[in-house]
Amino acid sequence: MQTDTSLNIKGLVKRFGGVTAVDNVSFELSGNGITGVIGPNGAGKTTLFNIISGNYKPTEGKVYFNGERIDRLPSHQIAERGIGRTFQISRPFGEMSVRENLITANYDLPRRERQRRVKKILNMLDLAHQSDVLGKNLSGGQQTLLEIGRVLMLDPDLVLLDEPAAGVNPKLVDDIADLITQTSDERMYMLVEHDITLISRLCERVLVLNEGGLIADDSIHGIKEDTQVKEAYLGT
């Protein structure tokens, strides 16, 4: 993993029939840290993640990651280049243990390195004592932690987190926040989240989408004072 991670989004557009889900979005991110992505339902946040991770191809525009254009690559090749992501609904392998879930995320690692990484991540997730528990028997919050852990097994440069706090109890939200913070010096995070308190706690920079367009790009303080953001997102 490198330390000069960069993501460059240029004029991104995604249309589904007559609906424009992402509308001429451009921004650049560089270095490690945590960037929030907020906006009302239907603003285009998850669609943006789907384009970056290769699940969707853009209608127009380009995506560059670490200097390479990636928007026409299949998702598995984008993952190989160092982009990992989670989804709004965690889907662990229910009949596999927590440890097995982590192992399968990167089975090609040499055995010693794989064991070392699994042990490290189990401790980071505070799931070492549940390493033999089946994925289906974890709580929703623990499943979210496990999904983040599976992504970290790949040692990615960029992690896209799609609403990791949704439906999670406050204690486990704290655990998820701590995990993100602990590892943000090592990689770049982008975080889609409706919880403004969590965004305020974690993010140095916030992008705001509305009706597919990027309407603000600022610090959390600047975002909270932005009139357009208040109208679109905060309802004032």
C-alpha cells in the first residue's frame, strides 16, 4: 500500500433511462484520511460509490485512481488496484465463522501473512473472542464490523463505506468509528452516512450531493454554515 493515494473524478455522469443519478460531478482527493459524502435520499451517493468501485460504468466522465484511469475496468480489477468497499446491508458468509469470513476475503495471501493479518484484524474489530461464531449469529453491528474487516484484509489504499452506522447500536457505532479512525493514517476513506454527528466526528472534509450534483465541498464547519446545504439536506 502506498502513502500518496489519489482519486480524481472528472465530469462524472450516470443516467438510468431518463433519470440522471449523478450529474457532472468532479472532485479530487489525495493522501490518507476520511472524507464524508452526505445528501438526501436519492442524491446519488451510492451510485457514485458504485461507479468508483466498478459496479456501474459512467455515462460520461472519467475516474482516475493513483494516476490510472479505472472507470472502464471490471470491479475485480479495480479491487486489485486497491479499492475496497462495503454495502448498506452487510452480507457475511452466514455458515462460516468470523475467522473463516476474514480468511476467504484474501485467501491468496501466504499462510503466515494471512494468519498474522487475521489476528490483527480480529483484535482491531474486538471480535477475537467470537472468532469461531458463525457470521449469521453476529448482531447487525458486528456484521458491519466484520464486513469492514474483510475489506481491510485486502489492505486497500481506498475504502468506500456505505452507511456503516445504519441500524447499529450506539456502542458498536463507537467501535466502528474507532476502527475507521485507527486505520485512517494508513489509507483513504470515503464515508456515506446520514448521521451528521458521526460525520462531524470523523471527517476532515465533506462532499454534499443533491439531485445528483455536487453542491458543496468543504470542512464540516463550512458545510453546516452553507445555505444551499441547509436547504437541501438539513431542511432549513
